[in-house]
Amino acid sequence: MKKYLGNVSAIAAMLGYVVIIVQLLSTDIRASFATFALYFILGVISLISLVLQKGNYKLLLGIVAGSGATTVLLIFRGSFAWTTLDTVISALVLVCLIVWKIQGARAAVIASTIAICLAGVPTAVQFWQHPQAAAAPPWILWFTASMLSFFARKSWKLEEWFFQAMTAIAAAVMVILSIRSW
């Protein structure tokens, strides 16, 4: 049963990105290539770190596939903006790589998870200031994916639950902030 929860978590995570891709293709919503590319890189760092630690990585397969597909779409759309957020995420990526080199894969799991959550703070602030109910569906899917992956864990080793728990909390905050306008 836990094996299936892990697989479903990856699918739910990808579906969150499908929602974003459909929104990007059907509206004039602008998104930054750099932001999604950097999230993709943080996801790859987390994924490789969890695979090396033999941890619970299937959720990250969905996240990496989805953020990668979104990045490719944004390349084709020509969305090449660079924001302050992108500079912050770049610094977080660099810190994660340094932590990985010095402390190893387990520390990289912690660092990249924290970096992904911190990189979402500006979005949380934006949702606080301007609730956007239309932004809720991907976050609902990512919350669901994170929870499914959390329940798919094999043990209480950090590699099995930390990323899932932290991203579930972050996604829950985003859902609450985005639906305040309903």
C-alpha cells in the first residue's frame, strides 16, 4: 500500500504543474523562467540526495518532472526575467551545493528542503496581500502529494519524512492564504 501512495504522490505533484502549465497556456499569466529553473535545480538536489540516502524520493520525481516541464514551456514562451527572488533562490542553491559538498547527502536533504520552503516566502507574502483563489488548485495538489508521500514513508528516518512534512506545511499555508478571497 505504501508503495502505491508514493507513486500517487508523484502523480499528484505532476498534476499541480499540469494546472500551472494549462494556466500559462490559456491566460496571459506571466511566470519567471529563472524561478522555475532554480526550483527545478533545488528539486534535483533534493532528489539526488534522497536517492543516495535511500529515502522517500517519489514525490520529488513528480516535482522535478513538473518543474522541469514548466521551465521548458517558459523557455519556449521567452519568459526570461530575473527578479530579486531569483537572486535569493540562486544563493540558496549555492548554499545547498556547498552543504552537500561539505556535509554530504543527508545535510543536503535538510538544506534543500529549507531552501525550497524559504523560496516560497515571497509567494506567501503576495497571497497574504492579494489572495488569489485561482492559485489554490496547484497548492492543494502539492499539499495532497506531500501528505501521500509522508504516509508512504517506511520509517521515521529523516530521509523518509522531512521533505514531505515541510512541503506539506508550506503548501497548507499557501492554500490557506490563497483561498482567503473565496
